Amino acid sequence: MKPLKYSLPAPFIVELVILELAILELFILELFILELFTFWLWGCSIEH
């Protein structure tokens, strides 16, 4: 039996990993911005 990693072309796997990392990074960034925005709104509502 061949190892699993040789069943797909290497560039395809690399692109897939890069794509997954990019999506993950966007997701984390979105959560971070959302959290900042929520804290900002919360802070504004407490001040007033």
C-alpha cells in the first residue's frame, strides 16, 4: 500500500493547506473584530 500523502499531487495538498490557513485566519480576524466591536459598544453603553 502506498502512503496516503502520495495519492494526491503535492502542489494540490500545499494549496489546500494554504487555503485552509487563510480561511482560518479570516475567521479568527472576524471574531477578533467582532469582539472588539462588542467591547466598544459595551463600553459606550456603560459610560452613558
